[in-house]
Amino acid sequence: MLAGGRSTRFGRDKLAEPYRGAPLLHHPVLRLAEVCSEVVVVLAPHALEPSLPVGVPARVARDASEGEGPLAGLHAGLLVARTDVALVAAGDMPELSAAVLLEMVAVASETRMEAVALQDGEKIRPLPCAVRVARAREVAGALLASGSRRLRDLLATLRVSVIDEATWQALDPDRGTLVDVDEPRDLGRVPEGGPDAASPRSG
């Protein structure tokens, strides 16, 4: 879970912003916890630890340095990951579909690909994605050393299995999985049919 951004466009700490009765960050954490045995929330080096949902198996990791971008945040999370496959999402994605996330994990487990991503029209979305931890950690480290900071560069380097739009949208008709919040007005654009906070599966 990448949560180290500066919320520049939002104007304040957007991950603490109330949304459907809970801080915005709680929603993607809960969705990931339904699928994953543990959630790692990656923060900026000196950021205060955020409120996290009670009872969720979650812990915090931190970027090695300030302002290095999402690829550095992903690398920090991969360094402490304890599984072979990791789901990656952003802290401002409150309408992730557990069904779509489960499909991504299934595809990652069934193929020899190094990452799984979602098709969105003519594009491939960098988040959410699933990656094989060891390989993604290695490639992300090399990209960072070369000056790259973009998640798209990681997916461009890995062997990626793409879930076509019809397949994942059948699991998430409102397309909430791709929604992210950049500005306060974006909170009003989140699909109303998305899931409410649910009890996560611990493991």
C-alpha cells in the first residue's frame, strides 16, 4: 500500500479525510486485508503513522528518502514483504474490489509472468497490480539506481499478464477498482455502488 505522497493537489492530508464513516486510507487497507495475509503501508520517512483499522494485520514501512516517487515506495514495501506475490495499490483508492484483487492473485499464481495488471481501454494501469516479490524487488532497485521513479517503468521491464477489461469489469461493474482521489471534489465522483467497510480476513 503506497501512502507516502504529499497530497499536494488535495491541499491537506487526504488519507485522513473522512469517507463513508472512516478515514480514506482505511478503505483500501480493508480491501487488501480481505485478500492478503498482511498489509504493508509505506510512508514517507518522517510522516506520522496514520490511523489504521482495528484488528487488521497491517504494519508500516518507510521510504529510504523523501520525495523519491512511487517506485521507491514500492521498493521499500517489497524489501519487507514476506510473500512470493504482492498486491500493490495506493492509499487513495477507496473502492478496490476484493473480487478483482483475488483474480489478480490467481492469475499471478497460475502463470509464469512477473506481474499482473488491468487493461483500461488502450492503456495498462500501473495500480493496482500484482508482482512477484523477488523479481520486482530486483528490477525496482535497478531502475531506481538508474534514475527511474515511475511504476510504469517497472511494468515495462517485467513480463506482465494483462487481465482484459471485460474480465475484470464483470467482477467490478462500477469500475471502482481504478478510482483514485487526487482532489477534494474527487470524493464526490466515487461510485456509490462500491463496497462499504467490511471485516477483513486475518491470516
